[in-house]
Amino acid sequence: MKRAPLLVLGGTVAGFAGVLGFHHRSAPLVTPATAGGSPGSPSAAASPIAPAASGAVRSAVGASEQFGYGILDVKVTVSGGRITEVSVPSLQVAEPTSQFICEQVIPILRSEALSAQSARIDAVSGATYTSEAYAVSLQAALDELHVR
């Protein structure tokens, strides 16, 4: 019975050391001024999502979605039935921690959307509310463009 506190303490110390050893890489926040990525990026080369009547480039902004820590909306650009660009033109957050989380998560969600060529994307662990709001706004933009 005297070993239990030592095991708990040892596990806590090991877990704390693991957290301290985790390195965060800063990612830029996607805003109107920094909406990144080029339409010819490798991730935009996924399979088409729906046949298009023409190769015209069309864009739409999804509905503003409120999530647990702010509001965001997603802009999508489609060319020939393919998603070629996804950005977040409007992001309002409640606190610096939410800003930090969004800076990390939005580029990942953008990559997921370009790879999936749809709004059916995986949520990012630790940012479930942000991921869900992103997917809902993205789907609204795709619906406006009549893209499945």
C-alpha cells in the first residue's frame, strides 16, 4: 500500500515531463490579409467532388458560426467542381488562448478540407468546437455553390 503514492507521483512527474517536452510550432492565423495557400498547391490536386458545367472559378462565404470561444466563417473557392482554396475571412475570438488554438487548428482544417474535397473532415483533438464550426460554415459555402 505504501507504493501506491510513489507510483502516482512517478506517473505525474513523467506526464508533466512529457508535457514540458512537447514543442509547439507557431502557425499563422488565416485572416483576410493572410489568407494563404495558392490555388495550385499539391493538396488541391485531390479528386473532383462533383462534375461541373464549366471550369469557372466561383467563391462563397459560409454562414458565420459561433463556437465555444468565438465566431468564424469559411470562404471556399471552387474551380471545375474542385475545391481549390479555403480560408477564414472572419474570425473573432474571446481570449488569447482561443486565438492561439485557432492559429494552430485553422491551417490543419484547411488542409483536411482540401484533401477531402468536402466538408466531411476530421475534427482536431482539443479544438472540437472550432472544428465543428469550421465544417458547418464550409458546408454552408459549398451548399451555396451547389457543390456536394
